[in-house]
Amino acid sequence: MPAIPLANAPAPAQTKPEQIRNFCIIAHIDHGKSTLADRMLGITEVVEQRNMRAQYLDRMDIERERGITIKSQAVRLPWRSGIDGQEYILNMIDTPGHVDFTYEVSRSLAACEGAVLLVDCAQGIEAQTLANLYLAMENNLTIIPVLNKIDLPAAQPEKFAEELAKLIGCQPEDVLRVSGKTGVGVEELLDQIVAQIPAPVGDASAPTRALIFDSVYDSYRGVVTYVRVVDGKLTPRDQIQMFSTGVRHEALEVGVISPEPVVSKGLGVGEVGYVITGVKDVRQSRVGDTITMHNNPAKQALAGYKDPRPMVFSGLFPLDGADFPLLREALDKLQLNDAALVYEPESSAALGFGFRCGFLGLLHMEIVRERLERESNLSLISTAPNVVYSVTTGDGKEMTVTNPSEYPDGKIEKVEEPIVRATVLAPSEFIGTIMELCQERRGILLGMDYLSEDRVEIRYTLPLAEIVFDFFDQLKSRTRGYASLDYEPVGEAEADLVKVDILLQGEKVDAFSAIVHKDKAYAYGTMMTGKLRELIPRQQFEIPIQAAIGGRIIARESIRAIRKDVLAKCYGGDISRKRKLLEKQKEGKKRMKMVGRVEVPQEAFVAALTTDADIDKAKAKAKE
Amino acid sequence: MITDLAFYVHIPYCARRCGYCDFNTYTPTELSLGSDPAAISTISHSYIDLLLQEISHAQRVVEETGSSARVPTIFFGGGTPTLLDASDLGRVITQIQSGFELAPDCEITIEANPDTITPEKLDDLLDAGFNRISFGMQSAAPHVLAALDRTHNPDNVERSVKLAQQAGFKELSVDLIYGTPGESMADWEQSVDLALSLPITHISAYALIVESGTKLGAQVKRGEVVMPDDDQTADKYLLADEKFNAAGFDWYELSNWAKPGSECRHNITYWQGGDWWGAGPGAHSHIQGRRFWNVKHPTAYGQRILASGNPMADEEILDSTAQQSERVMLELRMRSGISYENFDAKVIEGLGEYLREGYLVSEAWQRGRLVLTQSGRLIADRIVRQILF
């Protein structure tokens, strides 16, 4: 048995770099990364069988439920190679898989010498995996191609081995085949990690340099910072210093994860573990930063540090206005664990007090919202996401607009919007469909390559705003779920944009304003007025709904006054029943927002600001 | 002290169940008596015995408070009260009379199914003490009756109302239902016209309410039956109101119209927060801010009566907020309306909008009262919500 009892395994700070292998697993959601990781924990016996649970490393409920990894993990696995019989320490660094977290991924990759490229052999590689693979290759990582789920009846290992071989330039027979579920091939994979991935190289006598690849807030222990030591060493009581800020902290505790935290005497060259300094806010211990020693600082930081930059903005408002302080508290708390989250108070005529929040992308936005609702028991309305615009007004003033309601009313010289380079992978039968969608969304075709006979990579330049607005949903539904998408920002471009306002009974509803391309303003106005007509219940007066650009009305609808709102019968036994119904309706009324004289159900805001699929849900809810 | 106490007497039996009905009523099949409607007669006598015991119980309850009650109205509803022998029903009236003081002008109503009416039956009902009869007509259109799953022949309505008048009933009412799936505006007009051609003094007209748990409810839920548009149903109300007015029937509650002096005093008791005792399974009572109701099933009801004489299932003491809610909810339905002088300034301001939109009668508003206009009656629940929250 090649597992090594933990007590006998090489200890942290006493493990020679030659014995260490640092690797990560690059995989798409559902391709079985967590199952494979679980299997590795089991085979190396760091987790006893009876303590095993599915997705062991995903700590947050939200991670387990969605089957995604939001925060990284680093697990120390002792392993005796089946090839040379020597003892090794494998550090598995589990990385987030989503495009929103590309920067975090790149830092995790920078902490490794090798990557396991894990692909579901019934589905083939997906766009995000490909993007991360390219990132790994740019970081000069050794890639071990692996096909997972070979136990599945729909497995096509030959086809996808061919595809992977072509992508990374190896032979199809070099592609390993495993099943995380049954364990087949996993021991061989561990042996290949030892054999193929180079040991870390560093200077033990040089000033300490350790790369922060993740930073997690723990309510009991403060911020837990995950590091990879490059040069020198980290020991408890060290006075450490953050390279970017120069701020000094004491290393209160140093340890490794195996897979529960284990305090150690330190971390040496090439080792991966954690440091606790007692800081309470992840922004003081930022991903990508370099830790060095206060007394003997390194001359140069490790490469690649970047401040996270929000790409997508949305307003978050408490459903119940009284919850505003609670929302502030919840955001403050969440920010301790999410350095990329930015927010500032905002007030909306329609929605009251809330926050304008900046996110890395749509998934980040969804996750933040869900965590706020779940962890702080809040009900929230989020406004339609938008990107950041650079606007130059007629008098030459330049401004940055993160909220449509701030869009200047007067003459506008020029508007620039963020542009991304998008990569779509899909079966070739969908080429036409995808090109049509990208064309509709103002895309410019950059190129197209066949990955295999029937799978194609299509590259487009697209305005980020178009992606933010239901592009992914459309892509998935038009390709029956087969297409995958990845994108990266490539700068800004000038565009012919206008602000469309929505008016209820002649009053502007700021939450519904949007900045859209001039050619789409009419379609947006028609769609939004139509949606609102469906979503707002009839009231005792007629409600005109209009869409306007400046003073010009471009679309109009009308909700007729309600004619009948009465139950015909009310005799003896009906009276209690009816009073109780009234009490229930009183609760329902609390879910209404008054916009001028118009009662607008919360669901109308939510549905109007999301995609069509949600409308039926909202309508059903409104009827309850 | 002498107080008024009305009586509602529930007869929980029907020959068969109509598709839209969720009332507390049972068919012979449901009571395991076989499928013959006549089977009801085998249990009706013993059921009346139970009612008599409950009335004695009511008498004790009133006596315990140290007051005595005068009975201004008695209403026999169901179910189908006319399924039972008039003499059995008469025993209930006699029991009430012996336990309480019957007002000299006591209004005693029976709900009648047109199919169960014969000249002899009518004579017997008059002899038993009934002086008001209310027929379930629902519609004149056979396909509408079929959609409601009603069995009666529309011709029977005309025949039985006329027989009742000939027999000597002075107060005659018919119930109509509008807004049934498949009912056209012409169907409804025909029903209204037929009702108005009869020698009646009172009309109730209800928009159909689809209740969950009924056959119709299930059909609507499955999409087999589509409910008519609310706007059309509103138009039907307007049509009926115009025609009733023209024929000399004035609205006094938003679903009830009467010739002057023929308003149903029993129902007015409900809407004015008066006291009444409901006897029979599932019947609700209200006495001085306390609501209580009986166990629902006739078998359980019988067991309770025999065990303790008290069939009450539960009760509810209304706090002042609940009393105020009920007062607004009920009195606004009536033509007399409700005074708004004690309302919050903010509520009054909100109501001003309804006044401007023509939902409230402006002369009444000047006098400090809320009275619904024709269009206001159609959105009465909305206005109640505006007042209460």
C-alpha cells in the first residue's frame, strides 16, 4: 500500500524540496474534480473512511450545492511512489473554476509546478477549462492530461484523448484514464504526478518570499492566508511583512492542511500551507501579494500581483427598507472574505436605500447575493447588472458611470464600454447558431479552429455589456447546453449608446433605466414595457407605462384599471375566513413597493430585471 | 336585559353535490346510505332531535349570562333544507319558540331547491311557521346549469316560485350565479330577465367563486375549464344592477337587491355585527365579539351532542383590531356604508383617490360616510384593504 501513515510522513519544515510536488487540478464544473479529490484523500489515507463525505474540500454550503469551488484549498498528501518506492509530499491546490475568478486561478497556478488537466470523457473539454489550460501553459506548468469518468457508458476516451493530445501536444496514449468514482487509475495518477511534475526550486538561504494564493476569513481565527513558500522559510513568531502595503504582522500560527489544519513548526522552500496573523479582513492579506520578513525583506516581489477590478455593477436593495443596516452589516462581513467585492451606499427613488456593488462577473454577483440572503437571512432585490462606462460630455468632461441613473442627460460627446475577447467551444453543428447570437450581440469574429472533427473553438470580440445581459443563458439554450463560454477583458471601445428610461404614470423608475446600444433601444423599451404590463397587477386607475430616451417616448403600454376585486359572498361562517384572508393579504402588501401611486410587487422588479424564464415564476409567486 | 339573538339552522344534506359547492353538506352516498335521495328521510328525524338539544344548550348559555334573548329572525340553510319534512323543520321552530321569545314579526326563511317543491310541501312549510322562501335558481340557461353541475330543470324555478306565491308566501327570493364558465352575456341577461318576470321581492346575485377542493376547482386547475375574464364578470354585475334597479329592486348589500321593505333582515344581522346562534354541524355563531363554531361532520356533531350537549369545535375572541376589521369589511358592503370620521388622516387621504376616481358616492362623502358607487361595489375588497392597511 503506497499510503504513508501520517505520523511517519515527512514533516513540514523538514521536507526537502526534492520530495515535494505541487499540483492543481484544472477541470470544468461537473467533470468530477471534487470526486477525484475525495478519492485522493481516501487513497492517501489522510481522511479515514468513516470521516469521508462528498466534496470534502468544499467548505461552504453554496459550494457543495452548486458543485463549484469558490475558495481555494491546499491539501498535503503523503505518498510513497509505486515507481521508485520513495516518500513524497503532494500538495494538491484546489482552484476555483469559473471565469470570474481567473485572477485567483492564475495565482493558484503560480503556486504549482504542474497541473492535472481533468476532462470528463463523455463531454470533452469546455471553454473555461481550455482558458485555464492556456493559463497553466503560460505559467510553464507540466500538464498531465487525464480523462475522468471512464466508468460511464457514454465515455468516449479515444475521441477525447485525441482532442487533449492535440491541445497540449502529446500522444493520445499518454492521456491517463481514471474514474474518481470507482478509484480506477487514481494510484497511477499519483505516481505520475511524482514522476512528471518537477520538484520546486528555491533558495532556502535567501530572504523569505511566499506567494499568497488565497485568503479566507474564519470567524474564530481571523484571516487564514494560504501560501506557497518560494524562498527562505516561514516560522511561527516571525515578523512578516506584506510586499504591496509594507504592513507588518506577526505570524501567530503556521501550519498545513491535511485536510484539517495541522499546526507545524514552519514551512520551508516549496512547501504549501497557511499563516494566521490575527488580521480580520482579507484585504489586508491579498491574493497575489508576496509575504516577506520585516527584518530581512526580499528585494523583489513575486510576479503577478494585481488589485481585483470589478467588471459588473448592480444595485442591491433590501426588500424591507428597515433591513438596510442589516445589509450593510452583511456586506461588511462578506467583504472580510472577499477582497474583490466593492460597494457604496446608493439611494433609488423606487427601491429606497441600498448599495451599488461591484463584482468580478455574473457568477460572483450571484454568489454574493445568495450568500447575503442565506448567511444574513435577508431578502434582496438586485437591479439589472451593468458594466462601467467612460462618458465624455459635450463640454469635454469625462466621467465614469457605474449606474444608469448617473448617466448624464445633456449632450454626450463619446461613450466607451468594456470589450472582452470571448471563446466559445461547441459541437460544430452549432456554428451558425452561435455566430448568429454573437452577431446579434454586436460581436466581431476573430477566428475559428476545429479542436477535433466535430468540435470547434470560436473567438469573438464582444461588448461585456452584451454578455452581462443573458448572453450565457441564450448560448446555453440555443446550443441545447453544449456550448461553453470563456472571456477576458481586452479594453474599451467607443459605442453608440443611449440611456432608456422607463416611466410609470409619467414618473421615471430609476431601477429600470438601462444603457443600451442605440439600435437596440427600441427593442429594450418594447420588451421592458411589455414585461411590466404582465407583471404589475391592475390597480384602481389606469397605469401608462412608457419607455423614453431623454424626452422622446419610444414605446408605450397601458395597464387598464381593475374592474372587479370583490368576493361576492360574505355570510356567517365566511366572516372569519374572510378576515383571515385579509390578514394574509396584509402580509402580501408588505412585498409591494410604492412607485408614486403605483404598487409594484417585488417580483416585478426581480423578473423585469432578469430573463424571460423567471417571469412565470414571479407571476406564480405574485398570485399566491 | 333582553337582547336580539338570530338563529341559523344548518341542514347538512343534499340529494347530490353540485360541482362548484364546498358547503358543509353530505349526500346519501357520502353518508353510506346508498344512492337513493329518499334515504335522507331515514336519518332526518334523529338529526332534528340533535338540533333540538343544541337549541336547549343555546338557551342555557344565554341564561347563564343573566339575560334573555328575543329572536328576530330564523334562517334554515344548507344543504337542502327542503329535503326534510316540513313537520320536522317545524319542531326546530317550536323549540326556539319555547326556549326564547320569538319577535312578533319574526322572519323565518327556508332555502329551497326548486325540484323539491310541491303545493303540499309549501302548505306544510307555511303551517310550520316559515314566512320567507329563497329559491336556488342560479341560471336560466341549461348549459350554464350543466357547467355548475346543477340538476334542476330551469322550468321548475318558474313553476315553484309561482306555487309559493299562490300558497301564500309574501317574501320570495331567488339566488343567481353569474360568471360561470361558458356563460355568455346573453345567457346572463336571459337569467336576469326570467328572475325579474317572477313574483319575487328579493334577489341575490353572486359572481361564481371557484373553491379549491371542489370538482369545478379541480377542472379549472387542470385547465379543462377556463374561468371567464373578470372584466366580463364585472359587466354582468353592471347589467344585473341596472335591470334590478329598473324593476324596483334596490341594492342594500353588494350582492343583494330587494323591493323596499323586503330586505333579508337575517343577513343584515351578519353584516351589522349582530348576534346569532348557528345550530348544526359546522355552523358558526357570533355573540358579543366572540365567534365559535361547531364540529363539521354530522357524525361527530351527533357524538358531541349526545356526550355533552355542546357541539362547539373552537372559538375566537375578537380583539378590538379584529372587530374593527370586520366592521369595515362588512359594513362597507352595505348601502348604508360606514363613517370614516374616526379613520387616520392618511387613510382618508388614500380614500380621496377612490372618491376622485368615482368609486365612492360624493354626497355621502360630504356627510362623513363611505358609500360605494356601482363601480366601487365591484372593487369593495380593494377599498377595504386600503382602509385597513
